[in-house]
Amino acid sequence: MNIEDLTKRMNEFVKDKGWYDKNSPRPQTQRNLSLSLHLETSEILELFQWGEREIPKPALAGELADVALYLLQLASVSDIDLEDAILRKLQENYHRTWPEERG
């Protein structure tokens, strides 16, 4: 399964929930999805909040999946080809230098 397939599955889920409907209680706007993405990434941080300890893999996997789903949805409603954007960003990063590399 690739990003396009995952996005289709995510879109089917959102449609089945009625969240694309005009009067949805969860409008799929860039703003709302950006806020939701931020909140979900914060839930990853919560897992690590109280120091170094082993985090249950299923808990981390669930939170990472939530982040990925919101990211896919935000890219989708923004008409961004996420796979292409990731590949372009990786290419840019190959030519980028970070402060510790400039020394």
C-alpha cells in the first residue's frame, strides 16, 4: 500500500462518517485539520512526558497512525501530492547544510 492508497482509504472513512457534509460537526478545513494534527502530535509527547521509560509499542503506533491520518487528510484537502512533496523535500535536504555541519 502506498500514500495514494492510504489517502483513498482515509477519504472513504471521512466520507462514511459524514465529515465532508456541509453541516458536519467536524468540517474538514485546513485550519481544523492543522489544529487536529498539532493536538495528535502532542499526544505523542504525552507518552514521553515523565522521563525516560519504555513506551508500549501499541500506544506509540496508535498515536503515530493518528498523526499520519491527519497529515494525509490535510494534504488531501489542500490538493497537495504528499508523496511528491516528501520526495522533493528529501532532495532539497541532500543539498542543505545544518549549523553543526558548517564548522
